[in-house]
Amino acid sequence: MINRIDGFGSTKMLIILSVLALVIVGGSLFGYRSWYNSSHFVSTDNAKVVADLVQVGSLNAGRILRMEVDLGSPVTEGQLIAIVDIPAVISKSDTTNTAKLGFRDVQDQFVEVLAPRSGVVAARWAKAGDTVPAGQPIITLMDAREVWVVANIDEGKIHKVRLGQLVDVRVDTLGRTVSGTVATISPVTAATFSLLPSQNSSSNFNKVSQLVPVKVIFSEANLQLIPGSSVGVKIRIR
């Protein structure tokens, strides 16, 4: 009976020691990983994909007679975007000399809106039949060749970031990590200056940690990215 109790106690002690060893090893690995990441990377999930957007509209006010593209349509430079019917003077008042404008629907009054560059229609702001003022965007073009990442880095870590550093960008929409480099570091914070009043005193203020925008350009070309989508960024500082 005594031998059985001693055997059970030994087994229990071995289990406890094994669990403690696993906890120590796991904690050590976690601590090492945290130290390694903090000393070799500056990371943030506060980052998004940004694209070069071009607003396209008519130089003349008028009524959109026909739209030739839709949301998501690929567009080449010089391609017809829309035809705008420009209003003309239909009649004048003999007493007030006021001109009355209207649409004659004649060829001479039609103006073509052409794409200033190639891209994809990222937004459509008007449709056939709409009346638009001069310069109002009809569509927004996205140049897929000009896509980058803006990563907001905590001001306490920005001194570790340098131009040309390699960057790992985790893109969930692609399901993989894409390489890039630090292109620019903003000279101002995302919110240039911000102090919030303390809730417990009207005379005290709490300093808010600021974020510094960093532009990251991709090493790969022609990536199928969605502007505005969130990404994870790890800047290699060592």
C-alpha cells in the first residue's frame, strides 16, 4: 500500500514538473519572440492601401446625354467617358433682356469627356440624364499602377524608421505577404497637434500619443489591390 502511494505521488510530481517545464519554455519562447520582434521590427495594423485617384468631369456645364463607362470598367487614355449636351440660348425676353437657356439636342452642342489617363473606374458620380455644373466629377479613375500603403506609426517608434528600410506588408485580400520599402516619412503627425482635457480637472491636459504617416511602396508591380483596404505592416529596422 505504501509503495502504491509513493508511486502515485511520484507520478503526480512528474506531471507537475512537466507542466511547469512547458510553462517556462513557452514563456521563454514568447518572451524571446516579443523581444526579437520589438528589436527587429516596427509593426502596425493601422495601415491601408492608397491609390492615385483622378477626378474626371466636363469643362462645360450641361446635361449628360450618354455614359460610356460604369463602375469597375477599365479605361485607356483618350477613351470616351461621356457625352454632355451643352445648353444654348433659346430665347430672350424683350422687356428684361434675360436669356433663356435650354437644350437643342443638336450635334454642335455635344461635348465629349475623354479619359485623361488609363485606369479603372473607381466611382461614378453621375448618370445619363443628370445635369452637372462645369468641373464637377462625373467619374473617379484609379491608376492601378500607382498604388501604395500609408502606415501610421506611433511617434515613440518613428525614430527607428529610415528611408529605404525593407517592409513586409500582409495583404489579406491577396492571402500573402508582399515586400516593399519605406519611401517617405511625413514631417507632421496624422493629427498635427492634439491635447484632450482631463476628465477629473478642467485645468489639466493629457497628451495624446500621435501617429506619423509613413509611405510604403511595393516591390512588385500590377498587384490586384483594393484601395482603402487594411493591411498589416512590419518595417525591418535591423
